[in-house]
Amino acid sequence: MLNRRLIRIKTFQALFGELGQENSRPSTIISNVKKSIRGMGPNLKTILGIGPELSHYLAVEHNPSEFKYKPTASDIDTFNIITQNSFFLKIRENEVYSAYEKTPTLDWQSERDIMFLMYREFKKTDAYSELTSSYPTNYDHLEFVVAFYKYLILDSVEFEQLMEDENIYWYDEKIPILKSLEKIFEDYKESAEIKIPQLFRNEKEDLAMADDIVNKYFEHKSALQEEIKKYTPGWDSDRITKVDYLLILMALLEFQHMPMIPVKVTMNEYIEIAKMYSTPKSSKFVNGTLDKILKDWKEKGLISKLGRGLIG
């Protein structure tokens, strides 16, 4: 679920607040980064939980059998595809989710009005019409689930606003979370079991990378700032956006002081992060500046990587 770009992004966000500050403590920044990283696990379970919570809410509050008018066959089928959805029922049986459910990060039942509004908006989509046009089979249940979660994460304005209010890092996390959900759907299709992925592939290595970036940032910041000055003549610090400046600094840190990371990986990652967080022209500026420095450093033998092909 967690990838190296997300580690870089979360470290970048923590260091961005440090720029221009005096007496910043690396230990505090590292603690904040790790807290944010570890929060992704509960955040995935929060998103996963909206399905069974909506199912429960509709069963209790919006049962067609209790309508004042006679429900249509469509009303009943739609109600069943949610309240009897095999995927939603399986989520509640999952031990990992059940443990989270005891102390959830977000209690969906306290947000039932916005949850119902999101459901009503989903009902207006073409995907919903297609999925509920015939009597649901078990496969249709999963198709409904996939369409529902994708709609929430990619298209629902109400969901986006709620998640941004609840999680300041939602913009960074929503695509990794969607990818994790897609893996859960794939596994369910094959085994009919809910398998919630682990947050870390290797927790020690992943968290060590965040430690490494922050500690080396403070250790080498002054020297790297002088290097940036040398390679950006006529550009004082006020003319370079703080985002671009920090991304360049972090990339140079990886070039020179993180010997196991290939330079091409570093270049690509920070250019992509610039596209996400800075101005439309920033990725070209970051790319051009890093390319110029990299060529010069290679010629001077200032880059040392431990594996073949890592310098590029």
C-alpha cells in the first residue's frame, strides 16, 4: 500500500513547514512523518467501512417495505443489492476491520446525512443505472461495490470535501488508497474473502528512509543550499518558489548522500512531485536545474552510488 513516492511526499510536507524556521527539531519532524504514514492504515479502513455502514443505515432507515407508497421492483432490487451485498457483509467478518471498527477514525453513522447524500448522487450516475437494471447476482454485487467506491474517490464532491476536512493528507493518499481497494476487489473476486493489505512491505526499511531524509537534510542543508546558489545564478531564493527550492534540495540530498537510490529514480520522483504540488512550469525548472547539477557532479566525481547502474 505504501510506496516510496508517498514517503517522499510526506517527508517533503513535514520539511516544508521547517523552511525558514529556527530551532527546528529533526526528532519532532520525524515523529510527525511517521504518524502521518501510519495513519494511512486506519484511513484505508475508514473508506472501506462506508459500504457496510451505508448498508446498515439503509436497512434500518430506508427499507422499501416501510414506504408509504408501494415500492417498485427496482426499489426492492436496489435495496437488496446494498443491504444484502455479499462484499459488504464480508467486510464485517474480517478480523482486521472488526478490530478497527471498535475505535474508528471516522464514525460513518455520525455522518449518515452526508453518507445518504453521496448515495443519492451515486444513484444519478450511468454506472448505477446499468448495475441495477437487472436482478443482481453475486458478481453484480462486486461490480456495484467497485463502481460505488470509484465514484466516491474520483467523482463525489461531497466525499472529497468530507475527507479533506477529516484528513489533511487526503489529496496525497486517495490514489494509493484506491489502488489498495482495487487489490482488495481482485482478491475477493478470486477467493470470496476480504484481504486488507498491510501498510508496509518492510516497515523498518520504509520508516528508515524517512529518518534518513530528515536527518541528512539537517546535516547537509547549508552545504546544499550553497550548491543551489552556484547553479542558479541570478535567481535569489525569493525568485524560486519554496516548493521548487525544497524539492531540488531533497533531490540533491539523494544524489549525494543516499547511495542506494538510483539517480534516475530520484530525478523522476521529484519531477513528478513538482507537477503535483507546484506551478505549471515548475517541473521543467526542477528538471533543468537538477540535470545541470547532476552532469557537473558526475564529471567532478561527486556522486557515489553503491550498485552498478545507479548513477545513470
